[in-house]
Amino acid sequence: MTPRKEYTRRTYFEKGKKSLKGQISMEFMLISSIALLILIPTISVFFSFSQNSADDVQNAELGDVSRKLVNNFIYIYYQGEHSRIELEYGLPDKIEGMRIDTDWRLNMSELVFTRGGQDMVYHVPVIANGSFVKRQYSAGPKIFVLESRYDYKRNQSFVQVEVE
């Protein structure tokens, strides 16, 4: 008697095991690449939006501080000579410059902050004077000292601004 061959029944998955594994990896790579194509631009848009929002908040904060300073310039100017006030305000980061442009003939000044390469100009209807160095307009809390003085050469009152 001859030995009988045993036939085993193979399932569909066992027959094409190698081709099925290849198909699964191709589908996985296709789905992963589509997900990345959607995910990368979404992340980019989110980060640019959040950066713009942070800049807007800091610009608004700087605008608020500037308006308060201008109002106090006016207040001290009209209080008369030797009036003095100390104010503490927090400045946002990324301020590249701070200056006061004064026009003695027109009796007015401009408070100018440079941030992001752009000048933020605030009109001061009185004469203000001051010069600043980098550490005085860096980020963080600063004490602004405003003092009303009189210039006897020009025969005019003005507000001297110092930052400590």
C-alpha cells in the first residue's frame, strides 16, 4: 500500500499571505501620507494664527501703556513746574526702540515705540523730553518718572521723562 497523501485545506489568507501583507503595507503608507498631507498645513495655519494673536495682544498692551503715559504727560505738564509722578507699567517683549520726538516750536511731542520694524506713534499735545537706552524699554515692569520742568532759555515748560 502506498502512503496516502494528506491534503490540508488552506484558507484564503494562507494562500496569498505574502501578497496580502504587501497590500496592507501599501494601504498603510497611503493612509499615513494622506493624513500627513492634511495634518502639516493644519498645524502650520494654527501656529501662524496663534503667533499673530500673541502679537496683537502685545501691540494692544503697548498701546494701552502708551495712552496712559500720554495722559500722565498732560496731567503733569498742567500741574506746573516741579510736579512729579512715578508710574509703574509693564512693557511687552520685542520692543526694538523707544524715543520722544519733540518739536519746541509747535509745543508738541510724539512718543514712538518701534516694534517688529514698525513705528507706533502716539501724539503728545505737550512738550515732553527724554532719551532711552535698550535696558529701559526691554520687556518687564518699568518705573516711569515724569517731572514738569521749565526751560529758561526757551521760556517754556516741558515734561522730563526718565525710566528706572
